[in-house]
Amino acid sequence: MAAGITSLRFQVERLVGSTRDDTMRVRFIERARIGSTRRLCLRIDWPQGSLPLFFFLHADGTWHLFPPEQSRPEMGVIHKAT
């Protein structure tokens, strides 16, 4: 995947179009205590009001509006060839 497609700026511009840097502010960045999930909140200010957007960094390095799926414990059976 191209680096530009995985960037946070690309994802924001894809959703809301091109924004000037002075209208977009990072509100907070958070890292989950369990796992390495990162969450970021951007606030985009427009004359009509402000729009907060939450993004989550996935394991493959891409930013998305939805959180990554939580890894769960798994059990399996190993079949031995006879």
C-alpha cells in the first residue's frame, strides 16, 4: 500500500476534503493500556461549527475511523497425520 494512502492526512481529506492547517487541531492522542491501540481526536473548525473526528491506528500502520478488532484467545486442535 502506498505511504500516502495510509497517512492520517489522506484519510481526513478523503472524508472532509482539503482543509487549511489552521482549521484542524489535534485534541488528544491516547494509547490503550492493553495492546498498542492508538486513538487520536482531530477537531476541524468551520464557520458553521466544529467537527470532532476520532481515528484509530491499526497494526498495519493505517488510520481508520473504526477501532481495530480485539485479539481474542483462541483454541485449536492439531491433527496429526497417521
